Amino acid sequence: MFKNITFIFSKIKKFTRSNDLELIFFFTLLTSFLEIFGLSAVGTFISAMTSNFDESNFLIDFIKKIFNTNSKKELLKITGYFVIFLFLIINIANAYLYSFITRKSNNYVSYLSTSLFDNYLKKNYFFFTQKSISKLTKNIINETHTVINQIIFPCFILISKLVTTVIVVIFLFFYNTEITLILFLILALSYFTLYFLFNQKLLGLGKKLIKENEKKYLIVQETLFGIKEIKLFNLKDITIKNFKYTLDKFYKYRTLTSLITVLPRYFIEVIIIIIFILFLINSFSDNTTDNIKDLSILSVFLVASSRLFPAFQNIYSSTSLIKNAFPNFDLILNELRSQENKDVISNKKNNLNFKDKITLKNISLQYKNDEKFVFNKLNLEIKKNTTFGIKGVSGKGKSTLVDIISGLVRPNSGEIIVDKKKINNTNLTSWRSKFSYVPQKVFLFDDTIMNNIILGNKLNTNIKQSDLNFAIKASRLDKFIYDKPSKLNFAIRGNGMNISGGQRQRIGIARCVYYNKDIIIFDEATSGLDKKTEKELLKIIFGLKTKKTIIIISHNKDIIKKCNNYIDLDNH
């Protein structure tokens, strides 16, 4: 367990390149020594209340010297104020340490989520075709949060409380060895016993929580994306039933985890009370002096217990949380380490100009664990500023072919040549940047029409208004937009559920025109539309061919025949 905790901290250090751990250790030492000083002051104060200040004591001697007084009343008052002030400082220091740990942990949530998101975006396009989007979403948003709040934050607390416990126990050991040994052994043995009893149970619950959490995200995502089918097939009740069943299991496991983490506290509290009651019964005598001495010892241990008991509880609960969340940690760590399907692009960037033609030479593609070739020694040529059609029935690889042309998918063999230059790792980024894409169903954000056209530029105040106006006019969105009271600020909701299919596709075309890329891919962009809307959109598409290279994917032979050139994949 502790080996794993050490490993976690080595990863934090690598991620953050900061001195957070050293700072936490320093603040913990500082507060721990203040705690010892406070305990000592409590013992002195109780002695001052019950004696005539005749015994030599560093604190009393110091106060007598500084304030030049031997008055019992004055010394008692000054000592009392000093204890109050000291514990005020101790609690301020502890509050600052806790806030520091909390602030740093929250920073790590942001870092870890961003780091994992960045790692996924560095994957190649094939990775996203093989993975569950709901699972990736859950990892980025939920699992990283769990790792920080149930591993990193508890680890910080664990360090601070362990250091405090060790230092306070050492002080108490010298103060009264017998009572300290009894108190420490009972607390330590109780918590260690409970931890080892529930160790594997916590690990198992952690794995079950991950599984049910994935189901929870998947049900919500599938339902919202398939809301039309849910409504038409009347699947609301069964969907809610499945969702509730998954939630019930998830929160059942979470409740069990919380109970295992917190309930031991109440058991240990009873033990502590029993110890102190027995101590009072056994130590009470007719000798007032002995009773005063025992009262002083008891006071120190009562204050120490108010510090040690929460510390032991925090150590136990932190260790339990860490054990429970270790499956989450392994998951995120493996995702961050994974080099599988990484998009191999060289750091050396070469710009690529497209002036003449694109040539595919002997392109072969075969997926892993599949005996059949998608393409085997395929050859084709696309001239600049022409329309090129790709025809074929479903499953023939039409979309895969444009993915190869645009550099999203790398073939097993063969070459993509642009104006006699081969596409490779050094110019791949430049080549991809020359493409725009309009799919069969254009993806829309829950945002304004303007932000849906300009996409990633929505945080950029330097929007080219003339380009935006031209894109709106070229895609014939102008009438639709300016009929709306809010114009360009009209909000699109539910991935375009409040607009028509034709308007959705026009927004896709407007994006392409706005970004002014050399090559535009239309992937079944008009299928599913009525004849009138399809005819209008085709007029817009073919109207771009003198200025752009247009690649059209369609199973409609009439559309393909309008292209300057085409390939029929049914014959390959």
C-alpha cells in the first residue's frame, strides 16, 4: 500500500514540477511542534491552577521574568491568556494547511483532466472509431476528479496527520510512557485491524463503482442522442428503469464505501471514553496532591486525544479512500501512459502547397484482425479546383477513402503524393489543414449560429465579419438568419433539434466557406433531405468548384455523374 502511495507522489511530482509536497511537509512539521507546545502549555496551566507555582517550570519561569510578577492570580491569568492565544495560532496554522492542501488538490483536478483530454486528442482518428465516447468522457470529467479527491487529497492529509501523530506521540511518550503506550496501542491496533478487515472489500467496491459509473454515462448519452427513437418506440419507461437500476447499484456501493470509512470512528470513541473513565477511577485517591498531579496529566491527555483521535480517524479514512479509488488511479495512469494509436506527427513542420493534383499510388489498407483488405493497391488522381466523386454501396469504404486522402487514416502501404511531394510526418499537419468537411449530419454545438459557423474562433474577438457575411450568403443562410429576431445570436439547441435538416447542412457549408480551405469533402451531405432542398444544396456545392477542390461521396449515381471525375468502389 505504502509503496503505491510513494509511486503516486512520484507521479504528482513529475506532473507538476512543483515543491508542493515539501511545502506540505514543512507546514505539517511547524503545526506539529506548535501542537506539542500547546499540550505542554495546557499541563502548565492546570498545574498553575492547582499549585502555588513553587515547582520549576520553563513557561512559568519565563512569564515571571518577562512580566516581573509572583502573584498567583496574575500568573494564572497570563498563563491562561497565553494558552488561548497559542491554540488560536495552532488552529489558524491547521486551517491554512488544510486550505493549502485543498487548493493544490483542486489545481490537480484541472491539470489531470486537461492532461488526459490532451492525451486523447493526440490519438489518431482510428482510436476514436474504436472507443466508447461516453467512456472517454467519463474518464476526462469523472475519473480524474475521483483520483484527485480520493487519492491525491487523502494522500496529502495522510502525510500531514502521520507527521503530527508521530511527533505528538513522541512528546506524550516522554510525558507519561505508560498511558501513552496504552492509548497508542489501542488506537493503532483498532484502526489497523479494521483496515485489514475491509482492505479487499474496499478494492472490490472501487472496481464496481467504475463499472456502474460507465453504465450511467452510457445510458444518458445513448438516450439523449437517440431521443427520436426513444419517443417513437415509447422506450421512456424502460430507459428510466435501466437508469434507476444502475444508479441504485452505484450509490449502494458508494454508501458501503462511506460506511466502512466513517463508522469505525464511533466504535473508537467509546474505547477512548472507557480508557479515561478507568484512568480516573483507578488514579483517584485521598491524597489531594496526587489527585492534582493526575488531573494535570489527564488534562494533557484529554487535549492530546482531541488532536490524536481525529488524526487517527483521518489516517484510517484517507487510507480507505485511497484503497477504494486505486482502480480509478490505475485506469487514469494507464490512459496517460498509453502510446497506442498515437498520431505520429513530427515536431519538424513543413508547409505544403497544393497547386496541381493529388495522387494516390498503390494504396492498401487492412484493419487489424481482419483478413480482408479495405483497399488493395488502389490508384487515383484528383485535379485541383475540380469535383471528384466517390461512389459505392454502404460498407465499400467511401468515407475511409476520404479519411486516407485527408491524412486522418494512414494506409498500411502506398503513397499520397501532392504536387510530386509525398505526404509524411513532417507535412501531415499542413496537409490536414487544407481540408473542410461536411458530413451527412453536421455536428452542431449548443451555441449561437455565429459560433457554430466560426467554431474554435468563438473566443477570438478578431472575427472577420466580411468573411462571415460572405459564408452566410454563399450557403444561402441569410434569409433564415435575418428572419430571426436575434439574428446571428439565434441559439441552436439539442444538436440542431430546433432547425431543419437543410439549415443544418447549410451551416456546415458556411463553415467551409468561412475557413476558406483548399479542399472540401461532402460526405453524403445531401442524403436524407427532400428533393427540393437537395437540389438547392447541390447548386451551392457545385458552384464552389471553380475556386475549390470538391470531393463528393454519394451512392446517388446522378450526383456522381455531375463530377469532373469519379471512382466507383463497387468495381474495386
